[in-house]
Amino acid sequence: MRAAEVKRLKADGYEPVLKGARWLLLKRPENQTERQAAKLRELLQYNLQSIRSHLMKEDFQQFWEYSSPTWAGKFLDQWCMRAMRSKIEPMKKIARMLRDKRELVLNWFIAEGRLSSGIVEGFNNHLKLITRKSYGFRTQKAYETALYHNLAALPEPTFTHEFC
């Protein structure tokens, strides 16, 4: 969205205020340098979609500070309503996705933030690695056997011949 807005501003003959601001808009305020913070303060004066999206993104960070799933749900509903009214299509897309996954997102609060998807991500990466290694297998059965042995740490069967 930012790149399209830069092109639009350039075509309309405006000053390229967003040029070089990609990482600035993505970076969290507490991680910005003094120079970046000054540039961000300057950008906040403009009423551009990229700037409004940045402000909405930062506003959403409050969602993770709630401890009650009820209050977090109310905040989520209000944030989604603001995003849908913002006339910014990428934000509308995120709001629709959050509305569809509302119960799953609020499960994080029910579990009191103790659950992490790190194990699932590691499992998926391991699965992708095995899939990449098994392109030469001739049958689906051989691929399934490789998955069972690698993911479940099953013992390998004994063979009459040992390959080096």
C-alpha cells in the first residue's frame, strides 16, 4: 500500500514524503532511533493511508495488554469496526480475517498467554524439510514411512544391506 501511495503522490506531482519510510512504518516505536522518531513525527502530519494504517497497527498493540477475554473481545470488535470504516482495503482484509478467527484469537487470553505456536511451527518446518528431501521417492508409501520415522522418532527398520 505504501509503495502504491508513493507512486500516486509522485504521479500527482507531490513531494515524495513516504520515500524511504518503509521500515520506519513497520518498526515498533520503542526500537526507533532518534532520527527515525523525528521522521515519523514529520510523517504523522500527513493524512495518508499509509500513516493511518501505521496508527491503526500501533493502536492494535493494546489488544495484547488485556487479561480478560471479554474486554479483549470488545476491543477487537471495536478495532475491526474502525478498520472496516477506514476505507483502507488492506486493513479491511485484516479486520475480516480477525472477525473470522475471533474465537481462536481470544483463546490466547483464556490460556492466559501461556500457549505458544513455536512447537507447531517447528513441527511444520521439519515436515517441509522431509518433504523436500523425499522428492526422489517413487511411491507415496515410502514418503509416509519417511514421515513416520522422522517425526515420531521411530526406530529405523533393519536392512540386509547398509548404505553409506
